[in-house]
Amino acid sequence: MDFFEYRDRELYCEDVPVRELAERFGTPLWVYSARTVLHHYGQVQEAFAEAEPIICYSVKANSNLAILHLMAQHGSGFDVVSGGEIYRVLLAGGDPRRTVFAGVGKSPAEIAYAIDQDLLLLEVESEEEAEVIREIAAEKQKAVSVAIRVNPDVDPKTHRYITTGKKESKFGLDLERAAALADRLRGDRWVQLHGLHMHIGSQITDPSAYGRAAARVADLALDLKKMGHDIRWLNTGGGFGIHYRGQEGRPAEEFAAVILPHVRRCGCRLLLEPGRFIVGNAGILVSRVLFRKEAGDRRFLIQDAAMNDLVRPSLYQAFHRIWPVVVPPGLPAPPTDYESDIPGTVRWDVVGPVCETGDFLALDRPLPRLDRGDLLATFSAGAYGMVMSSNYNSRPRGAEVLVEGSSFRLVRRRETYEDLVRAELEADAIPHPAASS
Ligand code: LLP
């Protein structure tokens, strides 16, 4: 369920025609629907209500300050993975006491920053990290609450790049090592163990993987409690999958049904870290067709968004629905099923201007007839879209707009050529024009 819909063959975001936004702000343009963000947040709240969890929205999915502010206003906590994300959360008015910090490679400066800001938990991913946290905490004479990130060794059957809870992945500690670290931390004055954390992967559409993982982590929590550890928090991470192609996402209740029994059983408070589930279907990327051309048996639709804007198709062979923003009369409505043939369409490779053959948004994709200048919407681009963009090929990043009902506002202006070189000019990359004269 989202609030992007075609009315009279024209795409609207809530009550705003997407075409008007593209005309006003140019393309490539990211358009976000606040109502869709809140709808999904509400679904997680409802499904897990009995456990009264702290929902820590995963900042990495979409870290625009306006999105963070919206979440903070509605009581969300945050899951961060860097000092930069802590900075964003604070700037957006987020509550550090409802913010948890994961990551396999926290630098000493990031650890110090997190301690200074009194985050709820630092999620420790290695024995050496625990040592460094202790040193910094001792220096500051400030006790730190930590959770151990456990690698429960389950296969969530998602793309291998975003599988994070199998024993060969770099994240967390296996159950034995986690128990051993807990033992070492017993009674520690500076590093106080208050929770266990897991995050088994992303875009997971098989809830049973959570059941298997949570069972193992809850067992460990119970063992540790028996040994006298004060384990208050069970953090089951993020990863709930969404619809990209059809109806492959699962409702939040299905995840809750397999997670909640383990939360009950171990008597901990629940933390959740959904990212994609909240924002994924709340954003689209709008682009404009530049040229069409044919080569052999391929038909290329060259448009102005590229892999530097949305890298997911190039990086993970991810499927994003693409459809014209304005569908001319007589042409088909957007498909809900890509398995069967779609009458009135031909197959295009939807590519961008970047100088790589791997630069595409879709390959061999059925689309209606399109002309130069037509606008395209690439759907489900709210998560891991803009945040993974780059300036490759010296392409300025696109603008971002947040829609709420019939109003909208620019929440990130389009980058300029000056933005591209500012850090270099400030570092004196070339002789200063004034100095050489
Ligand atoms: N918690 C931790 C510790 C994480 O590492 C992640 C995501 C999340 C929560 C949020 O996961 P979500 O609910 O959004 O699935 N760039 C990839 C996804 C990478 C996910 C990284 N970790 C993609 O575009 O599919």
C-alpha cells in the first residue's frame, strides 16, 4: 500500500501530480510521500504493539533530514551506523536515548561521539571493539550500555550482498564467541552489557528466517540472564522485505508472529530497526527520456537518471517497476504482473548517460511507446536510492521533494557544478586564480 496512484492516466504522489513536480524541480527528481512513510511505520507499530518496542528507523535507508524529522516527530527512534548518521539524527531532532549504533568498523572518534551523545546502546561486533569502547569510556569516566551483535547463522534467502547473519559474514559474533565476550564483560564498570542484537539481512520475504534466528538469540539471552547478566534489550534488527515487482513483501504481522514469542519468552524489551519497510515504497525516482535508439535486437531508452543516481539495478540486479508518469490514452495501465505479456508494450533497455554498460535501470523491460521528453517513474526507490548515489561522471545529484497531502517542499536542492568541486577548491587543488595573477 502506497500513496502513488494514477488518476486519469497521470501519476500522483498523494494529491500532487508528479509531472508538475518534475516541471518545477527538474529531473532526475526523488519524490517522497510522507503519508506512505507514516503508513508503514504505523503497520510496524501495530503488528508489534504488544511488546511496546522502540522502533529504531534505520537511517541508512534514507537519511534525508526531512524524513528523519518526520520520523522523530512521530516518536521513532533511530538505528545508525556511522558518526555522520548520528550527526543527522541529532540535527533532525531525533532522541539519542532512542538511538542505537551498529557497525563492524566504528572508529575511535565515532565511539567517542556516541558516548558523548548518550546513545541508548552501542552494538558491539567484535572483542576488540569492546576493548576500545572500554578504553574510551574509562578515559571519559562514563559507563556505556552495549548490546552484543550475535550472528545467528541463518540463511534468509536474499541477495548474497545483503545477507548478514550467516556464519561466514563479517557481522557480529557467533553464539559461542558472544557468550564468551559476555562472560568477559561481567561486572565491567565501563562496558555494561544490556542487550543482544541481530540483523540477518535485508529484503527478506521469508519470515521463518526471523523465527529461527530469534530463537537462537533469545536462548542466549535466557542463558546470560541465568548467569546474572542484566539483559534488557533484544534487538531483532531490520530487513523486512517490500514489494518491488508484485506482491512479494509480507505484512508486518507475519514477521511479528514469529518474533514476538521469543521476545515474550526471554522477557526482554524489543528493539526493531526497519529501514526499507518504512521508506522503500514511499519514494520514486522521476527521470526524463533523452533519446531512443536501436542496436542489433536491443532497443535503448536513454533517460537522464543513471547508476550514479540509483545503483540498485546495476549492483544487485534489482528489479524496480518503471512506468510513464503520464500514460497517453489508448496505452496500457501500469502492470501489476510482469510474468505474462503486457499488450501494447515493447521491450526496452532503460539506460542512463553514464559511461558503463552496467549503467541501466532495467533491461528488456516492457514499456508503452515513449517519446523524447516523456517522464518516467521508477518505483520503490525510497530506500537505498539517493543515499547510495554518487557523483560518478561528475553528475550532480538530483533534488528531493517531500509531499504531504496537497502540499510539497524541496527537501534537498539539486546539486550544482560548484558543489561538485567545492571540497577540492577549499583544499587548494588548483592554484587559486587570484593568487596566480
Ligand atoms: N539494521 C542493521 C544493522 C542493518 O545493517 C540494516 C541494513 C538495517 C537495520 C535496515 O535493513 P532494512 O530494514 O532496510 O532491510 N543497499 C541494500 C541494502 C543494504 C542493507 C544494509 N543494512 C539494498 O539496496 O538492497
